[in-house]
Amino acid sequence: MAPSTHTVTNQAPPLVGYDVFTSDRALSEAVERHLAPELLAEARDELSLLGRATGSAQVREWGEQANAHPPRLLTHDRYGHRIDEVEFHPAWHRLLGRSVSAGLTHAWGRPGGHVRRAAGFLVASQGEAGHGCPVSMTHAAVPALRAEPELAAVWEPAALSHVYERALRPVAEKPGALLGMAMTEKQGGSDVRANTTEARPLAADGEYVLTGHKWFCSAPMSDAFLVLAQAPAGLTCFLVPRVLADGSRNAFAIQRLKDKLGNRSNASAEVEFDGTTWARRVGEEGRGIRTIMGMVAATRLDCVLGSAALMRQAVAQAVHHASYRSAFGGLLVDKPLMRNVLADLALESEAATVLGMRLAAAYDAGDSDGGGSEQERALLRIAVPAAKYWVTKRCTPLVAEALECLGGNGYVEESGMPRLLRESPLNSVWEGSGNVQALDVVRALRTEPAALDALLREVGAARGADHRLDRAIRGLLVELADLEGVEARARRLTERLALVLQGALLVRWAPPEVADAFCAARLGGDGGAAFGTLPHTLDLRAVVERARVAL
């Protein structure tokens, strides 16, 4: 019998055994808002199935195992043959298989595919974020592949497949395949025009051999990679398969795996091409950046969704803890100051989710397979880098504050909060850091008038509904009217643009108490620099209750 001094009381139960999708009101409402009525029933069933799995104790355990046992590089087999493979814990394969079977690489050309897939990605990433990398890369590779119809005919069906097969084999023999990306090099980083990897054409049209290195190769266990290299006519995009059509291994030397701050379950690698690495050109020579930008834009949206997922899970954990934990004579959630903190976190989380799902809907509306909307595509051109900049920047302070809501319990690995915190800076760095995103917004403003017009139409739909939003829109227009010296203030401009867009979406679609609080604190100047500084006169109880998971 346990000693009486060791009786455990006043501890919150684990947040497991719930539906991650249906318990997230902001996300489930976004799916209803953006999907056609005839698609809703099927989508709800699919997402709820994934949500129940993600909220289960089993998936939580898989996530812990995949991070406790990170991938391991195997350069050679037992006989000394070079194999360059990455070994993962079985939990990783279970997580990845579940996400692929849920259709999280299948969006392009599917009715409502981007909204359904984005919601699923946001749900699955709350169970374990690292496995989202190959899911994201595979999904995002499709628009780049379409620049070369012959390649797309082979690789697109494999990328869209709901079947995960880990073995490396020729793509023609696999029911499904994963794709990765290798763009950056040691000397250039985000400045990919400084790449030195050389592509030498072979006799057969479109075939080349590569010589060079890549400093960051995402998902090195994949079946193929989109790679940038210098061809005779300039920087060009290539597809590099791991296994060639005859079953032999392509020359693809994995030199080492990165030892990263977070994202421990996922592998990122440095790779070398030895002059015999076979590659197939994707798009025209010298147009590599243009070809691969479709992939980059799609992965940038996944950075937004991935950060929104981390935020949502952190807020759910914080509100759950405060709903059970008593201190100073009552439940934490009923204490006015804690309620202020939780409400502020909930606002940030909902704003991120609503913005990410609106951009997914724009992808559906702009998909050429469905007729395509030029205005929606123009909106994506400016709103994706703005959202990527702002949402990913807000993720780390939010997760840190949510961790603090659990006190010392949150600082302990068993809570899961340290893993969320280590993961939180990743999406701000991945696919272009903050300065790259802010400068991309400026580039869109200067060179693509339709992008600004689409943005102003989007925020204009909410004008007249909140005086603080209206004032913020006017202030943004003043900022946009003068682009002199804009590079030095690109971050400030991008932040304001993102906040106005979030405010407009919340005013249109969120409950009044959420929109009111967001506009007061984020647009009206009635909030401080730290979370938990909302005006006390707002309906904060309703905001917190909306974010709570009911078990």
C-alpha cells in the first residue's frame, strides 16, 4: 500500500482519448465554411477518424517513441556495400503510414482537396510534427512535376497515393512514393543562385548527371528529390530518383544527418552527387527557381499549418491543465489573470488556424483543374509569405507561454510541452526565414499589382464591421502608398499586413467575443507585448471555453 504522504491529488488527467478535429471549433468551422455541402459529410467522417486516432494514447506513445529514438544513418550494409539508408523507429513508420493513408499527400485536382488535406495536416501534426516533413514535401512536389508531363505521368500518381511503402524500389513497382527536396548549399543557404552543383547533359534528351553537394536535404529516405543545379543555361530543376528504372541504386551519398534542436524524429541530411548521379530535368533549363517555386509556396503554407497545429496543441494542453488544477482556493481557469493568459493564447491560435485554412481554400479555388480563379492565385502570392512570416514567428512565444501555464509540470519531458517548444522555431526557418518572407512580400507588392488588389479585396469584405479594423486598414494603405526605403521596414509592413488579414477573417467568421478581443489587442493597441495583457472588460471566459477540449 502506498504511504499516505504519497497520495497524488490535484493533478490534471492526461489529455488523451479525444477527437483532435471535432474538439477544435475553429478548425471544424473552417472546414464547414470552405467545403462544398456535398463534400462535408465524407470530409467530417475522414477528419474525425484521423482526429480520434491522433488524440489516442497510442499515437501519443508513437510520437514519444519516434522522438526518443531518432533516425540513424546506415552508410553500408554488413558486407561493405554502400547503401546510404536511414533507419527509423517502427513508430515513425506507423505515424507516416497513417498520414499517407489519410490522404495527406493527396490534394491536387481532388474536389475540396486542399481544405481537406490542410485540416488533416493540422490534425496529424498535433500527434507528432516531425513526420509532417515527408508528407509536406510529397504533397508540394506535384506542381513542380507538372512542368514535365512525362515525369508527372509516372510520379504524380505515386505521390497522390494513399499507400505508404518504405522499401526503396523503382517507382514503377511501388504503389506509392515519397518525394523530398534538396535546394540549399553550404556557401549559399537561401541564396540558391549561389549554388555550385553542376548538371552535365547526357545524350538522351532531358537526362543529366550531377556533381556537387547539398547542405540540407529534406526527408533523405524518400524515393526521389527535386534538386537545383547549374546546367549550361543556368540554374535548373531536376528530379533525382534513389532507385533507377533497372533496379540499381542511384549515386546519392548521405554524408551525415543533422543534429537538430527539435524535429528529432525526422531526418535532414547532407548529401553528395559524385558525377554519375543520374537526374531528369524538370522544366526548362535556366528556369529552375520558377519551376520549383510551386513546391516552395505549398511547403510554406504547410509551415503555417504546422505552426498552427503546434499552437493549437499547446493551447489545448494549457487550458486542459488549468481546468483541473486548483491553486489559491480555486481552479486556475477561473482565476482572472490566468484566464487572461489563456484567452490571449487562444486568440493567437484561432487566428493562425483561420488564416491557414483560408489560404488552403484559395488553393482549391485557384487550382487550374477546377477552372481556376486568378484572384485567388493572386491572393496566395502575397498572403502565403505574409502568413508564413507572422504565424511561424508567433509560434515560439505562444508555446513558451503555454508551457509556463503548466508550471514545473510543463518543463518536464513527460508533459510533451518541451517537445512542442523545441519544434516551435522550425517553421520560421524552414523554406526561407523571416527576412526572406518579408522581402518576398515586398517583391509581390512591387511587381504583381494583382496580388495587392486581391489582398485589399479580401480585407475589404470586412470593412465597416469593426472600427479598429477599419483604422488598421487605413494605416496599412498609408504604409503601402510609400515603398521608398521599404526593405528596411519590410518586417513591419509584413506584420501589419498579416494582422489586418487575420483581423478581417475573424471579424467575418469568428464568434463576436473572439473578433472583439483580437481587434482590441492586435489592431486597436489595447494589449501589451506579453500574452495575458488583454483588456479585462472583454468576454474572456467565452474565449477560453471555446478553446477547451471536453473529455
